[in-house]
Amino acid sequence: ALCWADEKKDHVCFRVLDSNKDGMVTFQEFEKIYGNDEKTFKEADVDKDSKLTHDEYHNILGHGSS
């Protein structure tokens, strides 16, 4: 479940987290992999819409696109 592309760190790929393939990761999807780490999820959710975009997710890993 690792990403390919240019990403250098081993991590769970956004595509794997996004189990319903809607382009967003909810806390329910996030906790399946990361457990009940609501603090990290809320910190990553910059726009506070209760969903993580691809960039928000990758920013918590230290290699976002911005």
C-alpha cells in the first residue's frame, strides 16, 4: 500500500486511505489505519471541513505539494 511517484517516505498511500474513492479522507477512513488519532486528523484538516484532501494528508507526512 505504498505510493510510487516521487514520494520518498514509506507511508500509507492516500488512494488506500480513501476507501470510497471520493477524493477525500474522512476520520472514519483515517482511523482504520492510524487508530483514534483525532488530534493529528484535526491538525491536518486545515480548512476544518472534517475531511482531508490529498495535500492535507501529505502535509502531515512532511511532503505536501505546497
